[in-house]
Amino acid sequence: MMSSVKPIPEGIHTITPHLVCDGAADAIEFYKKAFNAVEVTRLAGPDNKLMHAMLRIGDSTIMLNDEFKDWGVLGPKAIGGTAVTIHLYVTDVDSAFAQAVDAGATVKMPVADMFWGDRYGVLIDPFGHSWSIATHKQDLTPEQIIEGMHQMTPGEGCN
């Protein structure tokens, strides 16, 4: 018998960030305020900790859950930071960035025009996750991007 189950669920992209947050329920509320996230699902486990939740931001999905230290499931704060940045494209980066800061995010890199054609900034959310937010402003050739990169000053354009 042939199965009608799709190997990749409807509305899910092939790559989906899955965040571990110390206080996942609070993280959901933050993402709603900061990024206009819509809660799709929530599965509470022992001690009301979230075993799984799914949010939609724009046309993308993120999954998240609470820390479970006994199982080695730790968020960025517990491990001393993160090496991953979640990138979010929006139509108005300045407005979206200000909304996230007003919701409690910390500015890591203020919004500025970048050599690759985006207006771009980087935030750290209250749970230790790094987010870059951008609006694409200019289509550039690889040669123009390389030229712009060579004109950069140290520390500019890094997240």
C-alpha cells in the first residue's frame, strides 16, 4: 500500500532551526513581540517544560524547546554563547530591528548598509540566540561585492 505521508511536511522548509531556550514559553512570547511570530504548536512535558513548540515567522518555521540539563539539552547561555546566527529577511530592517530591541533584544551590531547590498544588523535575543536582520537593497555582481569587501574597515560587516 502506498503512503500519502509527505516526507517533508507541508509548509516546512528542508532546513528548519530548532532552538533550545532556558524558558521556552517566555521565548515564544518574546518571538511574538520581537518578530511577529505565530505559535503553531506547543507540547508541554514534565514540570511544564516545553518538549516541543513550533512557530512561524514570515514564511518560515522555527522549532524550540526548553533546556533539559539532565539529558544534555542546553541553550546558548548554558554553554557560554552560540556559534550560529539565524538570518531574518524583512521588508523594513530598521523597523523590525527597533521592534526586536523594544521587545528585549540586545544590539550586537547596529543596522547599516553593507557591501553585499543589504541593510543589515545583528541582535542577541534574551535567550542567547544571535539573529541577523536584513532588507536586501541592491543587487550586485560578485565583482562589486568583492570590491566593496576590500574597502571595508576592520570589524565592519561581521556578526
